[in-house]
Amino acid sequence: MLEFDPYLAPFTTFGIQANADRVVAVESIADLITLFSKKPFPRILGGGSNVLLSGDVEGTVALMRIRERTIEREDADHVWVRFGAGEVWHDVVTWCVQQGWGGLENLALIPGTVGAAPMQNIGAYGVEQNAVFDSLVALDTETLDETCFDAPSCEFAYRDSVFKHKYRYRMIITSVTYRLSKKPVVNTTYADVWNELEAMGVTDVGIADVYRAVVQVRTRKLPDPKQIGNAGSFFKNPVVSADLHEALKSEYPTMPAYPQSNGTYKLAAAWLIDQCGWKGHRRGDAGVHANQALVLVNYGAATGAEILQLATDIQASVLEKFGVELEREVNVW
Ligand code: FAD
Ligand code: NAP
């Protein structure tokens, strides 16, 4: 197995300075079995784009680098493709669009790996990965058996799955199979996407247009971790009852809210945080991004503890002002 300097800053997008005892790359299931044959078990890291290191990591950090792209089967309408967990997510999306296979184009430019995508059921611009998910294979670290999960057994929900709870640290995802469409129907429900398409002058919209629009909007709007450390949205958008939504809406008529199919409402966490005055706030090297209040940033030398304290203070002020609890989306190690 390839060994790296056990300094972790280059391996997470937050760029927090911390160490592990050992850092290795996992390129096969055999590598994983070797690592999980004795305790203490290593921690798995994909692209490190959804992790905040609260301090040094005891033991080994294993970088998921299993590569595979295999067409399992196809029919007139769909193709089922298995991707190794270490494939880079955006490269996979780009490749699928190039093949003319639809379903993942709205998820372009999300950092990280394929294996982490089912973990929080990644989503953007009205699409979540479970829309085209078929199944995955995971190594059960207790038995060292390979286990297949279909969609219901993954318990996918908004930025959530069984792998964030019951199977956290136990199941290591080694491959994911997506069922992609040969006759795709595009999703342009988000204003940013259709505004971009309009600006591009596209009328007959295909998946390559949506892909390009998403890449352009994201490049313009979201902080690039190569320039400034961050892990994307630090909090989930809260989903509240119809009663609370009504009460808040009468007090804050401009508050954005999106009705859900079960009668609840999704609020925009970024708006709530902004209203509490946090946007652009900086405390040492920890801060809230100036254009996107949902993104906490590391200006260089912030510690995980400083970012966490800032997050806790933001949660407290949103709770006090709106009576709404913000849940962390980022995994804290
Ligand atoms: P990591 O950060 O390496 O890992 C995340 C967690 O999953 C860790 O606990 C890790 O142990 C575990 N894990 C990783 N791989 C495996 C595996 N193979 N098996 C078991 N456990 C594993 N997310 C969205 O949903 N939508 C977005 O639009 C979005 N935009 C983002 C934009 C930016 C700029 C950034 C920095 C992040 C964004 N994110 C977004 C969050 C992040 O990119 C996703 O959650 C991504 O799927 C994380 O992948 P990763 O490989 O980096 O995971
Ligand atoms: P945005 O388009 O400015 O919208 C703000 C919020 O309102 C989003 O969080 C989104 O919820 C919600 N929203 C907007 N239009 C909606 C619609 N038509 N129907 C339902 N909900 C709607 O958001 P943004 O910050 O620029 O991000 C764009 C997309 O990329 C979003 O989907 C966001 O989730 C995703 N993103 C995620 C991360 C991450 O780390 N998780 C980071 C960057 C961007 P949703 O978040 O539920 O979509």
C-alpha cells in the first residue's frame, strides 16, 4: 500500500493542520481486508470534502482509491454502471454526460469520491444521487464480508443515509452502481440553473447544457477549497412544521421557504444565518464566507476547535432568533 506523510492538511478541503499516525492509500478490497484484519481500525477518507478535523487522528487514515468503471448491463432505456468507491465524483459525472447518459448532470462539480456520495445522499439543484442509485457493495468491517445494499436498505433521506448512523464506521463502501438514462429528462427546477441556461441562450435543453450551466454557476458562486479552506455547507437546511413556518413567515415575509410533500417546509439555512448577522464574520482564521453564509471557512491557520466554536455560536443565535435548530452536515472527526 502506498504510504504518505501523515500530515492531514492536504487531505481535507478545510485544510486543518493535524496529524495521523499513518496515512495509506487503499486501491483494492484486498488492501481494505488487510487493514481491517486487526484493531484499531483505520478511518476512511475519500476526498476529505465533508470532514472537519477537531484534532489529531489516532491510528491510520486510509485514503479510498479503488478505481473501477464497469458497465454491468443495459437495455433500450438504461445503462447500469458500477463505479469504484475511489473514483472522483466530478470525473464520473463528466464521463457519463460525455456518453450521453443522464441523471447525474445536476451533481456536477461536487467535490469528493463516489464512495462517499451515498453517505449523505449528495444533492444539488433539485437532484439527489438516490434518483439514479441502483445498489452498492460495502465491506462489513466486523465480518470482512462484502455486503450488497439496494436503495431501500440504504434508507436515503435529505443529506442522510443508514451509513451516517447505524453503519457509521462499520460499512466501508467499495463500489456504487448507478442506473443512468439513455433517454434523459432534464431537471431545471432551480432558478440558478434556468437563469444560466437562459443567459447561455439554450432553448432545446439537453444534459450537456445542464452540466455546463451547473459548472458555470458553481464556479462563480461557491468558494473554491483550493483558494480558501471549506467543506461546503456546514449545516443542513432545516425542515420545520407548517405551524412554525406560518409563524415565521408572518414575522419575516421575505423568508425563503420550500414546501415539502409531507406538509413540512424546508428553510434556507443560509438566509437564517445571514439574518443573524454572521455573513462575512471573521474570528481569527475561522470565518463565515462573505457570499455564502452556509459555508464556514478556514483562512489559513484555524483549528478544528475554532471552527466548531464558531458553528456552535451560529447554531445558538439562529435558535434564539428563529426557534430553529441547525443540524451539522459536516462530519466532525
Ligand atoms: P469525505 O469527506 O472524505 O468523507 C465524508 C465521510 O464519509 C467521512 O466520515 C468518511 O469516513 C466517510 N466515507 C468516505 N468514503 C467512504 C466510503 N467509501 N465508505 C464508507 N465511508 C466513507 N455535498 C452535497 O451533497 N451537495 C453539494 O452540492 C456539495 N457541494 C460542496 C461544495 C464544496 C465546495 C465542498 C467543499 C463540499 C460540498 N459538498 C456537497 C460536500 C461533499 O463534497 C460531499 O459530501 C462529498 O460526497 C464528500 O465526499 P468525500 O469523498 O470528500 O468524503
Ligand atoms: P441556492 O440556489 O442559493 O438556494 C438556497 C437554498 O434554497 C438551497 O440550499 C436550496 O436547498 C433551496 N432551494 C433553492 N431553490 C429551490 C427550489 N426550486 N426548490 C427547493 N429548494 C430550493 O443554493 P446554493 O447555495 O447556491 O447551492 C446550490 C445547490 O448546490 C443547492 O442544491 C445546494 O444544496 C447545493 N450545494 C450543497 C453544498 C453542500 O455542501 N451540501 C454546497 C454547495 C452547494 P437544497 O440545498 O436543499 O437544494
